[in-house]
Amino acid sequence: MSEPIRNKKLDMTAPTPQNTPANNAPISSHAQQPGVASIKEEDLDRVAAASIFAQNPKLVSMIQGKLGSLVGKSSGYIEALPAPVRRRVAGLKGVQKEHTKLEGEFQEEVLQLEKKYFAKFTPLYEKRAKIINGVAEPSEEEVKAGEAEDEEDDDEDEAGAKSSAPSDSAANENVSGIPEFWLSAMKNQISLAELITDRDEVALKFLTDIRMEYLEQPGFRLIFEFAPNEFFSNKVITKTYFYQEESGYGGDFIYDHAEGDKIDWLPNQDLTVKIESKKQRNKNTKQTRVVKKTVPTDSFFNFFNPPSAPKDDDDDDADASSDIEERLELDYQLGEDIKEKLIPRAVDWFTGEALRYEELEDELEEGDFEDEDDDEEDDLSDDRDEDDESEDEDDGSKPKQEAAECKQS
């Protein structure tokens, strides 16, 4: 539906005639084959170059900037084509322009379709919130449908665990709603769990609902509702994600920036800072004093204070700009995870069932299959080596021959 923010200055593209040299470097037939001494010298030169780059990060940034400025520049290939061929290339660009226009229309229709079904999902989200907060109870039909799904999904171990579970008591029957529902669901969502500290958990226990809504312009808003608590006075804390007006290369919406609500922390309850105490000794009087300093600290609630995108004139500190770009991408991905995963299937994250599908997606990554192929090749080569060794062995060693036969069977 959308693509994360990109580093516009270092956006790499596939090799094309425009950014590939017109002529390859000629290969000399008189090139001298490197000897052992020359290889060692090359290794030393490579180590020396790596050391220079490691000690001069600004030099690396400057080189990257220069190389990045060359990407996409014409090599003169197109200009050197015959006039009739250049005319046909221009015609293809016109055809591609029509294709791009249709891609934009497609994405717009997809967005409208999402909004249409989101309106149908909303009553279900409202019913879910009432059940979680003890305002309403699920119907018998809903309970039976959920139990039937559990019976289909449960394996033998889960069934055994259920049989050993304690029976309901009068004290348990007095529990209202589903306590700590959203905190448990968030802690099972890996990307969110990494942000939640022990101090955050106490505050997130007061979280009563997480919702989202679409904006009139491309974008969406995440809505966090809280019960009264001792940490902040906000009943609702929102974070809004905005997309750029122009679509991306494939017609996708491009993330622009995010804005979060200011949290009204109660005195001495700000979870995004901590107090550090440091002893200082007077050089003359030798008296000591304790100096307390407030410093930022890790917290989930930093999520509502997103980083700002670097400005175009911030070229002096390339490392800082790159760090901000990474934080922006992470911030956007967290918002997408809440919107696309946590909110639609909150109960699966609460029970942990959603983790099975997350692990399945990880196992189906392309890199895993490549590793397995490599392992199979290694196993085959090992088997061939073992077969060769067994053939070379003396015929009198019967135990070894029998072991080899068992292995082949």
C-alpha cells in the first residue's frame, strides 16, 4: 500500500545504458599474472585503505556523496543512437507514462476499497473494545465459534495443558473484561516489545483500546485510549502518519512524516526521562554534594515524539542524517505494524497465535532456501569423500565395510 521513506540522495538504481559506461575497459593480452609477492602487496594495500577509511569517516561520506551524484547520469549511449531509434525510445516513454498514470489510479482505488471495508470492520472493533473493558459480554454464538476454532488449532500438547488448567473459582468470576489485554498483545508483537520497558508496563496496563482512522488526505492516525492513571492526564494519545502528495515510482504512497500528541506528564512521572545522581567534591573545602540531572531514557512513549526528517541543507553531518533516516524508517514500520497487524488481529497477538504466522514468514525467506541448498551440496560432497575413503580401505576391514553398507541403505 505504501513504501517507507527513502534516502533520496543515495537511491541506488539498476544498471542501465544511461548509468553504465559506453565502452568497457580493454583487457590487455600482456597483463602480468600476479605472483605470491604481488598478492601480498595487494592485501597490504587493502588493509591500509580500510584503515584510512576507518579513521576518516568524513572522507567516506564525501566519496559516497560523489558516487551518489553519478547515479542516473547519462553515459551518452542514448544520445549516440540513430535518430529513428531515439524517436522510438521517446515513444516507449510515452507508453510508460500512461502505465504510470494507471498505477496511480490503481493505488487510489485500493485505498478507497480499504476505507470501504474499514467502515465494515469498525463495528467489530467497537464490540471488541466493550468485551475487553467489561462493558459487554460476547454472545453464545461468538463463544461457540471461538471454541470451535480453538479445537481445530490445538494440538495434543495444548489439549493436555488445557485439561490441567485450574477450574474457575468465585474470585475469577468477578474479574471484569480482559485485564492487561493490550499490554500482553503488544509484548507479543516483537517490534513493539523491544520498546517496552519495565516502567512502561505499569502505565500500559491502563491502555483500554488502540484504534486507527484514515485521513482525508493520504495517511492514517493511530489512537491510544487510556483509563485514568498516575502517569499522565491524557485520556487519548494519537500519532498521525502523513504521505507525500506525489506517488512513488510504482504508484505507491510515499511516507513523508509523523506527528504525535504531547503527553501531559504528571509531576515526577515522565517515563521518557530518568534522574541521574552524581557526587561532586569541592577542591577547596573538600565538601561533597549530590547533583541530580534529568536525561532522556528508553521508553515506548518516545513513540509519540517521532524524529524529524533531515533538511536538504544538512549535508555537513552525513552520519547524523543517515541515523535519522534509519530512525524514520523504523518509526514508520512500527506504525505500519500497529495498523496492519496489531489492530486487525489483536486477539491473536494476545494469545500468541500470531507468532506462529510470523515465524512461518521468516522461514519462507529466500535466503533460508539458499542456505539449505548449500548445506545439501556440502552433504553430497562429504558423502562422496566418505565413499572414496571406503573404496581405498583394505578389504580385510569388514566392520568398516558393513558400516558403509548400512549407511548407503
